[in-house]
Amino acid sequence: MWTSGRMSNAKNLFGLGVSLYFWGLMDLTTTVLSGSARPLAEGQEDNLSDKLHQRMKRSWVWNQFFVLEEYTGTDPLYVGKLHSDMDRGDGSIKYILSGEGAGIVFTIDDTTGDIHAIQRLDREERSQYTLRAQALDRRTGRPMEPESEFIIKIQDINDNEPKFLDGPYVASVPEMSPVGTSVIQVTATDADDPTYGNSARVVYSILQGQPYFSVDSRTGLIRTALMNMDREAKEYYEVIIQAKDMGGQLGGLAGTTTVNISLSDVNDNPPRFPQKHYQMSVLESAPISSTVGRVVAKDLDEGINAEMKYSLVDGDGLDVFDINTDPNYQVGIITVRKPLSFESKKSYTLKVEGANPHLEMRFLNLGPFRDTTTVHISVEDVDEPPVFEPSIYFVEVPEDVEIGTTIQIISAKDPDVTNNSIRYSIDRSSDPGRFFYVDITSGALMTARPLDREDISWHNITVLAMELNNPSQVGSVSVTVKVLDVNDNAPEFARFYEAFVCENAKAGQLIQTVSAIDRDDPQEGQHFYYSLAPEAANNPNFTLRDNQDNTAWILTRRSGFRQNEQNTFYLPILISDNGRPVLSSTGTLTVHVCSCDQEGVVMSCNAEAYVLPVSLSRGALIAILACIFVLLVLVLLILSMRRQRKQPYIIDEEENIHENIVRYDDEGGGEEDTEAFDIAAMWNPREAQLVVKNRQDMLPEIESLSRYVPQACIMDNNVHNYVLAKLYEADMDLWAPPFDSLQTYMFEGNGSVAESLSSLQSVTTDSDQSYDYLTDWGPRFKKLAEMYGATDSSGVLW
């Protein structure tokens, strides 16, 4: 068999020409079988297969076919022709094609042996096909020759442009980079056959991006081509790179990609303040760390290169203000460092510096990388609350201080220019027990109730100061009062003591150890002294030994205790402290006489029960009980009669009561009765005696509410002390009526222009009083002046 280049018709002229082009590349030999091709005789057909297995020259030998890819014609593409020497052209030979793509991609004319491609071929998808061909006798279907294999190779054409598989690209290069600095390398691939021609030979060039960047035509490496590229002038560049095959020659295919190049920032721009002078204001009441204002230095760089650090470098407010850097916005925040006072200083001047903390050595010649600005701060006046001097008070006061004693002068002032008057008071939430009182004008802190260190040793009170003209402005100060100890508590037993002594106890035997406690807390420590009370100093049964360690032993003085004689002893013990003055108390130790065994273990502490005589009959017992019952009835009867005598008369409910008449047994003796009270005390309480005179002729059932005031309060010139003492006295009076009552005070106070208006003093003199001064008191006293003033008329007015 041999391959023929003849076409079946003129339509395959193009395919024939292509096949003839590669004809010289095929290693194809034609061997003609010996003798002419003729049909096999009967009898010879059976021996055909045996002759085929004999070594003889093949009738066809081929190697491969070549066909170009990407055929775009409408008719099937002619590939080649198969022909056997046995084919006499009468159609007796049938050609069969099998293998890869047979019947799908390639078809064969079974009569002529022409092979056609019926589908579009693409070398990039498949570069070759392996097929098998066989010539059969059309009539018998027997193979005329053995099956043979051949290859159809797809010949490449330049039908694929270079492609950038990783595009588009993103790259970055520092600004101000030297010329030739590498940016990024791009790579294009060509799907054509690199071993055939120049279809896959790629050359790179730059279409857009000059004169800033260049590209290596062979490697695709992009470099900077212009010096001093400034990010602040232009930050982003779009570079278009072209890759062209065929070595860049005319007719080659090309592909492009985009490279987005950005200039990264470097610190090549120093910071600058847009304002050289800032004007700010702040209220004098601004708290510590409050914001006054902000300053900002502009830096064209970004990121770490634009970071700023602000500081105060000069000015008269370096110790009053502070500046911090906001890391998010790179601004300087000026804050208050110390309290401000409009009255002390009304304005401040600061010099603020802003600097880059991160510098690059190669750009230092562009500096300096710092700048300064001036800030003027005005302090605005506000109505401030009163200020205490000092800001905290600590007071020590003994617990036995008398009521109304001034323990501290609290002082506050209005810091404003107006200097308003101040009124003082106590925050009652800090003094719920109302132990203290403060004078409203002077700020004198006084005691209002007795202090007891053992109950409350510390008082933390808050004193308020309010401006008289603006009550909303209130200042406060903390006053800590430490109550000092005074020896006002006698020592006493730590617990109830009860001792037991055996009947067989010996003299000098320890039966109890006692100790004491004292609510006082002397500075030198507690020390107690023990002794038997004076009435038991010569006790024949027990004795006491002071151990000098705040304990004492109780010892037996004798032996031979008997339960039937006396089963309980009460031993009074005197306990004294070491305070000044020395206080003492008497505690009682109860000692029980008990029956004990030989080892001293208590067995029984109850006396033997007294046995009634057997001769006492039941009737006698009943008579005794009856007498006791009669006595009880008599006692109850007497108590009932006395109770009825004290009850008031029962008033008929239907009776209309208009008033109640209360009769008092104490009628008083008038002015001549000097036993009732001293009337001189009503004239001037300072002349009152230290001891209140009580009536000798009768004992009042209810004590007067206007009782004696302590001497310390009477002698005090301040009326507040007197009122406080009387108030506390009324509060502590357990017999005072629970309802509101009128309290009459004898002390009228001092300082009145008219002095005392009481008429009680008139009894001490017989001279006529002159009321002429009433005419000088103004229109409010005009009526009194007409009634009691000088007049020419004589006689009685009424």
C-alpha cells in the first residue's frame, strides 16, 4: 500500500497542497508485491494467511501524516490517502480506519482510501492522533494485508497570543527611589509550540507608564526610570505592559496586562503648624485633666512617618497645663494640670512644639522635622463656691467636754472678686446623731450633745459653706473629730464568776481566778488592782491574792466547809483601775460548797433536803395553806382600794364639756415667797446661784422645765450655748410630755439696743422709768412712745 497525493475532486485542492508541503517529511516507501495484483483462486485463499506469516516485503509501510490546525473551511480537511497495490481500482478493496478519533475526528473513504478531518483541530488541545488502517476484500471481508498503525500529527500555527496569567498586577515602590529600582516582574505565557518557529518567543514592551518606569524586553522586570518621584505629588501609576510573540516581529500576536504601582511613603516632609498663634479660653472651674483645646501640625507624609509628638517648650503655664498626643488623629490636646483661679492669674502663654519621632537619615537635609506655635489661654471667671482654708480639719476633743464648747473655728471665703458673705451649716447625713452644731455666721463648731468615746470614738462630719447671695454655690469640708479617752468607766468583771469549794478543801487552796475589763483605753495601758471589799476585808473564809497581771486568785482561808451549815458564800471584790481619777467597782463572786470525793471531784452541790416531821398531819398542812390564801386575798383587796382612790371621776358621756379645770396643789407664795424660786435669776442668769433652791415646805411631783443650766453655759456670752444646753436637757428629760409645749427660758441674751424689755426688774426700784428714748426708735415704736413717753397731760390713760 502507498499513499497518494491525488485528490478526489477539485474541492480538496487546498488540502492537497498542504499535504504535498509535508510530503518530503514522511518516511513512506512503496513496495509492489511480486506479480500483478490478481484475485485469489479457490484453493489459494486458504493458504493466504499462512503466506502472510512468511517473511516477505510488506505491501505498505508508513510513518506519519501532518495536518495543520485551526482549519476554518466549510469542507472536510483532506489529510492523506491510503492505497494498496492490490487495489486495481475496481472497488474490490475496502479500507477501514480505527483508533483515536476514527469516525469522530477523522473519516476514510472505504473505496478510495482518502482520509479527511471532519472537526476543527487544535494542537494546544491535542498534538497527535494514533490510528490503525486495514485493507479488506469487499466481497469476502477477508484482510488483504495485515493491519498497520500510523500517526497523524497536528502541525502548529501561530494562533495563540501571549497571556499574563497572574495579571493584573499590584506593586509598590518607595518614593524617591533611585533610577533602576526593581518594582515587579511580569511573565506572559504562549500556548503555541515553542519548538517550532517563533510562535512562542515572547518580547516585552511598555505601552503606558513612561517616563516613570521601564521594562526588560526579555525578562519582563519593571524598574523605575525617573528619579525623585514624590508620593505627595502623585501616588498611583497605571502601567500597561505588552508581550508579543514571533520575537516581536510584524505579524506576531500580542497580549497586555495592567500593573498598578503605588509609591509608598517615606519621611521626606517635615511637620508644619498651619497657625502660628492659637487663642483659647478655659473656665477657672475646669477640673484637672479637662481639655482646654487642640493644636495640630500638618505632615504630608502618612502612617508612621506622619506620627507626631507634641510638647510644651516654653511659656508661663508649664506647671499649670499639660499637652498629650492623640495617636489616632495626631493632634496635641492641651489639658489642665493644676486648679485655675481667675483672681490669681487671668491668662497664660504657651509655646508648643510638634516633631516627628521617626526620622530617616538620608532625608535629614530636608529638615528640621519639627515646628513650633504659640498658644494664648484666657481664664474666664465663674461664680465659685466658698473655699475652706485649710481644705481638711482634724480636731481632738476629750469625751467629757461640756455641751456648747467651741472645739474648732471653721473658716471659708468666697474666692470670687465679689467676696460674698458665707453661711455655715452641717450636712446632717454626716452627723445623724446631731452631736455637733456650727454657728451660722462665725463657723464656730460646738458640741451639741455629750460625747462618749466608748460609743463613738471618731466623728467624720461635713461642714457646708453657702454664699448668702447665691445659695446654689455651696462648698464643703471634711472635719474629723477624734474623741479622746477620759477615765469615766469603772472596771468590772469580764464575766459572771461562780466558784465551787469542796467540803474537804484545805486552807490556802485556789478556787477561782478572776479578771476584769474596762471600756476605757488609757495611753499607758490597762492595769487593775484587786482587793476584798471593805465589808469583807476580815472575811474568815476566803482571801484574795492580786497577781499584778490584771488577774487575782481567790483562796480559802480555812478548811472544814459544811453544806448543812452554809452552802453558798457571796464574796465582794473591789476592782480599781490606774486612771485619773481612779475608778473602782465591786463585783460579787458566788462560792458554792459542794461534796467532793477524795480526789477533789465535785459530786453534789445541793444541800440535803429538809425532811418534814412525820407528826405533821395533813390537816395542819391544809390550815397553813388556807392562812396563806387569806393573806393573799387581803393584799389584793388593799391594792384594789388604793387604785380606785387614785382614778379620776368618771364623767357622763352625755354631759357637754366645755373646759377642763385642773387644780394644782402648789399655789405659790407670791413675791414674798422666797422659798419657791429666786426671782433675781430671771433678771440676770449670771447672778443665779450654783445650787437651785427647792421649796422646803413641799416636794413637787413634776420638775419644772426651766431647770438649772450648767454654769459653763450660763457664763458663756453666746446665747447659742444656752439654747443648746436647754435643748439637750429637754430631749433627755424622760418625764417631759411627748407633745409640743412652750419652753420659757430665763436668759434673754445681750446686744439689744433697748436692753431688756422685761418688767420684772421694775420691782427692784421705786424710781419712775423714763420712756423718752422710744421716740428715737422710729415709726414702729410710735405707739409705745405715745403711751409711755413724756406728756404734759396728767392722769390715767384708761
